[in-house]
Amino acid sequence: MEPAAVITCPNCGATNPPHAALCARCSFALQTAPPPPPFSNGADNALSSLIPYKNSAALIAYYLGVFSIIPVLGFFMAVAAVILGIKGLRFARERPEARGKTHALVGIIAGGVIGVIHVVLTVLFVFTLTSSRLP
């Protein structure tokens, strides 16, 4: 009988050291890798409480609301932030495990406030242009 410290290759019958992953003669896999840990569904994951990756509408609304401060394009981002924020808020209320209420609210508030600021600045700009041309 072979000592327990030696692994016999089931493919070619060669003896190999106890911790060998591949057979020295035929390169057959001697030891299988342990199975990967089970994938977490994210319910208790700390990351899901910070980034609501299950509620993409709320997450996109948040970023659009923040970046809506960009001139010209910002108005369109603000409108999209409000729309997606409302959609994300509804999704978070229907499925609490998805989270994202705060991100959706930030998108709605930032998009609404910055969108109004864009409109006011545009009206003021147009008003000053037209008033300077009057005789």
C-alpha cells in the first residue's frame, strides 16, 4: 500500500507529492479547488445601504441631480433627475429591499431646485439681451 502522503493520479497512475495540484506526468488536475463562497443576495450587505444598486432609477437620479449644476446641459439633467427620482422613489416604496429612497429624494430636490435656477438664469439672460437692444 502507498503511504497516505502520496497522491496517485487517477488518469495515469503516477505518484505525486501530497500537495500537488497537477500530475507531474500527465498534468491531470489532482485536487479540485474548493467551491466559491455562496453569493450574497445583498439584503444584509453594507454596500447596498450606501449604494442602491438594485434601484437604478434612484441612483441615476442622484447623479443627474448632482451634475445638473453644469451650465446648459444641466437643465436637461435636472428634468431627468426629477423624473427618475420619482420613478426610483416609487420603486423603493414598492420594494423596500431595493432601498434608494434617499438617493431618489436627493435627485428630486437637487433636480428641482437647480432646474428652477437654470430657468431663472435663462429668463434673466434673455431679458438682459432684449432690453439692451431696445432704443
